[in-house]
Amino acid sequence: MKILYLLWECCCNPEMIQAMRMAGHDVVVLRTSQDELLRPNITDKVTKAVRENACDIVYGFNYFPNVAEAAKEQGMAYYAWVYDNPCVHLYSYTVAYPTNHIYVFDSDTYLKFHAEGINTIKFLPMAADPDRVESLSKTAPRGYEADISFVGSLYNERHDFYHRMVDKGLPDHTFGYVRGIIEAQKHLYGMDLTEQLLNDEILEDMHAALPLEPSSGSVITMRTLFSQYVLDRQVTVEERHRILTELGLVFGERYNVALYTHDRTVSFRGVNNHGPADQFKETPLVFKRSRINLNISLRSIVNGAPLRCFEIMGAGGFLMSSWAGDLADMFVPGDDYVYYESVEDMLGKIGYYLEHDDERRQIAANGLAKIRESHTFLHRVREMFG
């Protein structure tokens, strides 16, 4: 099968292209950008590339409605593997096109669309490429060693909708209600309370202070928009800041606690902020050479295992993750990885595994073995295309 591959600056492109070719597919690369994929003229560019190269299908990471339009016009399949959550472009009437094959990594997202009768969206977990990490680690210089590491955004660098809304001013009862939702959600994993608890009156006040609107052609509701992009994100901000604060206080004097994030200015006592790490060249080394790697999922991810979980285990690293139902379905908690259900639970488990190195190493080895057995990009290509 000849695949037109939409190559834009995102994760996993080399791994996916290699897996497609290993599976026997012919891959034609169309270089583009996220901005271009969102413009209407990408339809003509995709159509031209399909015709000139006699491609059978179109593939790309994340979902773009304009590409779906082009594929539908050509009567050909568009395969989209979505690693973002939330992905606002899924809330488009185009997702129902019969030419679409859209894969999401959170079973909760799949079930929500399935309940609405959308059968073009399927569940497919993310993957890893252990061989690439192993090859990289053999030639990479020393460095990136740490006892505890977290790689990820603190979501205070940009798009801070919550503070823009609060600074504009909310009625006291609305502010109290919003804070109540946020505090409740912090203590609960595996369920998103924020959307369920937003009533019309509260939503009206929030919209008056922060006039977010769906983009043209979107069918996303205001409730979903404010839940995922304002409240869930703020829960994540506060959770990650609290965890990093506690890590520094509890472990900072005795252990090397490392943070890799885009905001170089943020500071937590006892935590070493190394700034951003290159996702392709550096983060695999962080995961492989850190004794404990944390995954603190964005709270709009309800059940899904983010790409970061697979990358950590695929690098042979020890994964400690916030609770994720899909992760527990694919891997054995306590054998392949470790999960936590609260900040206090996380701190206790970190302390335990720092003192029980043999157990920690065995769990990391088990996770890597399970990735190799069932969760590489080649496995996913075969699941997608048969």
C-alpha cells in the first residue's frame, strides 16, 4: 500500500515512517506544517500529492478537518492517530465522513464519540521504539542522570485561560463554585467532574469573563470547551506545581530531583530546572538514566495512557504514573509500572522505590519487555492497516 504521509513538526514521525516501511508499505512524504494543515488550501496540496504519487491512503498525526475534506473528495481513506488531548479539531462535523479512520489513545474519548453514533473514531493506545532509544544511548554522552525526573509543561507558559478569566472578574458565588470543582477534581482520577458539574448559570458567568468561542465549523459545546481548556488545565497546573513543591521539600536535600520544562524561570526549592529537553534526542536519555520517571497526566485525559508513559517504559525507565484505567488494562500495576492515587501516595511510593533499587530495576525491565512484546510502532501499524 502506498501511503501519503503528512510530515509536520510533531512527535514520533521517524518511528512511524520506519514502522510503515518495515510492514511493507511504500511511504511518500508530504512536508507541511500545523498551520498549513489548518488552512483550506491544504486540500488542494493533498489532492495534488495523492494524484501525482498514486497514493492509496493519507496518514498523519492528529486530526485535521481540511485533510478529511480532501480525502473524501478523492474517495480515499484518511488515517489520523491523535496523540493530543484535548484535540479541539475532533469536534468537527467532518469526523463522521466514512473515509475517516481516526484513532484516539483515551478510551473515554472513544466512548464519548461512540455514544453519539460516531463510528469513524476508534481506540488505539500510543507506542514506543525501544530499539531507537537503545541505539541512541550507546552513542550519547553521559548526563541526564537523576533520582527523580519530570518532563512536561507546567501550563503557565501560555494560553492561561483560567487566570485571564479570574482577573477579568467572576461573581463571588461563581468563583467559589469553580474553585470547588477544581479542588474536588484534584482528588479524583478516572473521572472528569468538571464538565458534569458546570451548570448553565456558572457557564454563563465564565463566558462573560472569558469570551471563548468554538472555531468555525466546530460542534464542540461551550461546556466541553470550558471544561477541557480552562478547568482541567488549571487542575493540572495546580497539581503539577504542588507535586514539584513537595518533591523538593521531601527529597531535594538528599536526592537529585530534575525538572525539564519550557519555562526556564520557574523555580521550586530542591528541584533542578534544566529547561526544555529535545523530545527526540534528550528525553529518551532522561527516561533511561533517571531512577524514577513521573507521569502527571493532563486532567482532560480521563482513562488514557499518554505517549510519555510508553516512552518511559520503552526507554527502559521506571514509570510512576497518575492513575489511568487504560494503562492498568495494558500493563500490570506493581509489576510493569507503579501508579499513585494522591500526592501523599506518590511521595510514599517514591521513597520506597528509592530505597528498594532491585525491585525498581525489575519493574522497569518488565515494562520494557511488555513494550517490546505488544506496544511498538510496528504493532500499531499492523493494527491500523491489518
